[in-house]
Amino acid sequence: MALLASTSISSCHECVATLTLPLALFLLLSQTTVGGIGTVAYLRATGGLTQGFLKFVAVTYAVLGALGLLVVWAGPPASYRRLFSIEQPAAGSLVFLQGLLVIALVTQAVLIWRRRDPMLTGWLFTLGTAGLVLAATAIAFLPLAGSVLAGAALVLAILVSALVLGAATTGMLLGHWYLVTPALTNRPLLRAIVVLVIGLLLQALVFPLALGGLHNGLRSPAAAFGLAPVLSWLWLLGAVILPLLAAAPAFATCRLRSFMSTTGLLYLAMIALLPGQLLGQLLFFVAASA
């Protein structure tokens, strides 16, 4: 009987992970877009980016944002209320806000390609819309938190997730740009790597706290991770360990202006991080529905 119960619970967790895969994919695309455009704005403000790279990255994030819109349009977050508590108005607004973000990204790309973006103020509408998407995401999942501190950890986990995804993607794209124009200063790429490393370290601390603070009474990161051990280990490997192992030497090679090595390492970090973050989202939903 115990074996049957264990098998049933395991199957239930697998069902939740399968059912919430579209939502996890939307969050991955949305957070990558929001974090990426935020990272680009930061690097743009601190100097060193070329107009050519800005054109390239603006189109890239507009495409990612559009993909996120297609996913959330097909599976609105509000429809997952039967699996776990979710703030309906905020969840329902995500389709509209993601669409607004795509409009902002396309407008920004057009401005950059027409060379009408001389100042950072031209990014305010895009950054404001990106902030609204992130805020609505946090508010939508806030009812899952079991306390004020757990809520703060949950919100911070969402912010940090966008940070690491955006920094990794922007850093990888920028590294490829150095292969085209190697005479550029390495300062923007160094800053992107620093943001990535800091974000990864924060994520290793904050995500377990958010997971353990869910309202279902687990009250322990270890208990939450124990619900789906395979997902937990894969998250730790893909979202923390492997990206850190790649990002740390990437900083050293970038300082030496060995951009080919830096780009390769950042590419490895992003390859590990994307599935790692996706599995982390699924793990979160499994714990939230337990």
C-alpha cells in the first residue's frame, strides 16, 4: 500500500509538471525578455555598446517577446487556478501586458534602426512596460506565499530569475559581437558577466527560501525539494552550478580579451541555464500544488 501511495504521489507530481509546462515556458521567455532588455539598458547607460549591437539585440528581444506572447495567449495564466492559488486579475492581465511589451520592443527596435535613440530616455517606455510584466507576474503568484517574508522571497526570486536569464543571454550575444568587432572595449561584457554571477549567487539563496515558504505548510526548502528530487537536482545543476562554473572563468578570459573563449563559456552557461530555469519553474509549481 505504501508503495502504491508513493507511486500515486509521484505520478501526481509528474502530472502537475506536465500541465504547467506552457506556463513555465511563458515565464522563461518573458523573464528572459524583461531581464535582457533591462541588462541592455544598463550596459547602454554605462557606455561601450555600438549601434550595430543595439540594432541586433533589439530585434532579438522583440522576437523573444513575441514568442512569449504566443505562448501566454494559448495558455492564459488565469486558467491554472485549479492547480494552485493565483491572483486572478494580475494573472489575467499578463496577456495584455505581454502584448504591450511586444509593441514597446518593436517600437524601440524601429527607433534604434532609424537612429532616433540618442539617449537612455528613449528606453523608458520599454523598461516601464517590462517592469509592469514583472510586477504582474509577482502579484499573480503572491497568494502562494505563506507569510510576508515568504512573499518577499518569492518576489525576489522572480526578479533574480529575470536578472540571470537576461544577463546570460545578453552576455552571450554581446560575446558573439566581439568576434565581429574585436577592437571594442571589454568593459560592457565584464559588467554583464558580473551581473550574471551576482544573480546566480542570489538565486541559489533566494529560490530555496521561496520554495520552502509556500502556503502548503512545507515550511522547509528541504521538504519542498524532496517533493521532486530529480527536478531539484537538475535545477541545482542547470540553474546554479554549471552556469557558475562557466561564468567565473568567462570573467577571467574576458579581462585577457580572449573573446572567443569568453563567448564559448557564456554560451555553455546559457545552454545550462535555460533548461535549469525551466525545471525550476516546474519544481515551483509542483511544490505550490502539493
